Amino acid sequence: MNKAEKKFRLYAILVIFVLLTVLLAVINGVNFTMAAADADELTGMLADRQGAFEHKENAPDGTEAPPRDKDFRMGPMGPASPEMKASLRYFTIAFSDKGETVETVAFNVSAVTEEEAAEWARSLLNQKTGWTRGTYRYRVYKDRGTTFVTVIDQGRELLPSFRILIISAIGEALALAIGWFVLLGISRRIYAPLEEADRKQKNFIKNANKEFRIPLTIIGGDTELTERKYGPDDRTRSIRRQLGKLNELLDKLGSVGVFDDGDMSPAEVPISEYLAAALDREAEAFASRGLELTADIAPDVTVNADPEAIGGVIDEIVCNALKYALSRVSFRLSGENGYALLEASNDADLPDGSADQAFDRFTTLQNAKEDSSGLGLSSVKQTVRAHNGRASASVSEGIFTLRITL
């Protein structure tokens, strides 16, 4: 299975995971929010009646309580259910301003004793409302100098919500598993024609490469014989240059495919030495073109990569600068946080801005030469990405800069 197919499956399952997670998070979030709202409605009902469903004629401090409605709203379900008074598990403790227990206003719960309930309520005196001990909802309120703490047990009411949460998690896991197996079949059907097209394309290029090599070899041999007999001149040198360009183009075309799955053999690559050697080889070419060359190469910078592939990347970057620079070229290599950072800059007749399109296959920038194939930097990015690196290009104040991180 190629890398493109793997990425398709991973991205597709990631999208499914995100969508399901958001959907189920919203459903469960709303569910628990509604459960909290129901609990707050109940504690509000109790607060309106000084902490108990039974009507209190006098306040805990002995003063006369104002008249209150004896009946609550009635409904078929939820906090307004007529069965709520009999089924609600709760307690209400009244406290003085000093935090001393004044009275147990109501106590209809079996999980704790009245003494434990009083201590529990005292620990909530500085709060307002919320959840305590997981499934208990509380409300703290004052009435004529007395502080009331009402705690209701919502465990039974929250049980369906927790079940929905568990079912949601299990359902999401099953959906992801099913989705993955479905994607196995779908991706095969999608990528099988593309892989066949890639195979045919590579075979065609391979055969065409062989067919082109034969006449190029003959032309090269005839040119060599002519130079031996009559000596080299401008015409034979021009033929050799054009042969070199054609051979280079054929080499690049051989790497073109729908999928970029080249085999690599990673090793410790001394990239500092590779760059220095490449610049030494092209030093005369830079000088002959009148280009000012500067290099700042940190010693002993290494990367774990395929040596041949990294060598090709460096050679292509150096040749790109040699081909398109107007008057000066600079290279900088440094090791930062375990990564190798290579920057190649040259002056160019290009507008400011991002120039990442330079990496697009068969794409050339405005300053491209007529013999540019648009494959050089494309192969650079392809190789860098295969090594989990990054490649970018930008133009600022007439300076074109390539940045490679490996």
C-alpha cells in the first residue's frame, strides 16, 4: 500500500473521529446541562419554601414566615412531576450567621446521617450552587438572617445521562472501527486505477528514456570523434552542453509519478560536508558567471536520511542558485534543536511574497530560463517531505530564499 493511500485513510478516519466527537460532545453536554437545570429548578422550589416541600409557618429563628404558595407547578415529568415531592432525596440544614447549626429543616436521604449532613452542608456555606460529591446538587441561600443549604441527590436522575455517555463512547469506537474497514475497501477501489495509471506512466517514461538515450549516446560518440579529428570548437561544446541538459531532463522525468513512494536507506549523513563539497565543485562556475558566493556552514551538522537523496537535494539547490542568481548567492547551514536548517539566498528579479509555487511540478517562476523543466525544486520538496522535513520559498526585497528543514 502506498503512502498516498495511507494518508487518505488516516485523514478520512480523523475527519470521522472529529465529527463524531463534536456531535456526541454536544449531545452529552446538552444532556448534562439540562440535568443540572432540572436540579436547579428543584433546589429553587425548595428555596422558595425555606428548604422543604412542607409549608413552614415560622422561620427557624421563631419569627413569623410570610405566606407562601403551598402548591407547585404540576406536569407529567421532570421537576414539575406530581411524584417529585415523594421521591426526591434531599436535606436542608439552616445555619446562623456564625455558621452554627440552627435546625435540620428537612432530611429525606439515606446516604448520610443527620450529623454527617450538617457537616457536609457546613462545608458548602461559602458556595452558591453546583455539584458536590459527583451526583449531588446544592444551593446556598439566605432568608431573614438565616443561611440555608439544600442538597439533593440526583444520582438516579443522572444515571441515564451517564449511560448515554458510555453508550456514546462505545458507539464512537464501533463507528470508527467500522469506518476504518469500510475505508479499506473504498481506498482500494479509489487508488487501484491511479496506481495502474502510475505504473503505466512510469513504464512509458522508462521505455521512452531508453529510446532517447540511444540517439543521445550516438550523438555524443559522434561529437567525441569529431573533436578527436578536428579538435573541439564552439559547435561541439554547444552540442555537449545540450546533451548534458537532455540527459539531466531524462533523469528528472524518470522520477515523475502519480505517487511519490521512493525507497530510501536512512543513514547518518554529514550534511555540512555534503554542502561544502557541492560548493567546491561549483566554485569555478560561480566565478565564471561573476557571482559573489558566500557560505556560512556550521561544522558537524548531520541528519538521519538517505545519503543519495540528500546529496541530490543539495546539488539541486546549488544548481538552482547558480542558474537564477543575478549577482550574489549565499548559503547558510545550522543545526537547531536537533534539526538541520539550510537556507539558500540569491538576488532575483521577482516580486515580494511567498514563492512556494516554485516547488510545484512543471511550474516555473517569472525569472525561469527557457530551458527550465519545472522539475528541480519539485524533486527537492518531494525528497524533503519523504524525510518528514519542510521546504519553503519566499521573496523579500529582491532576494529569493529557499529554506529546508531536515
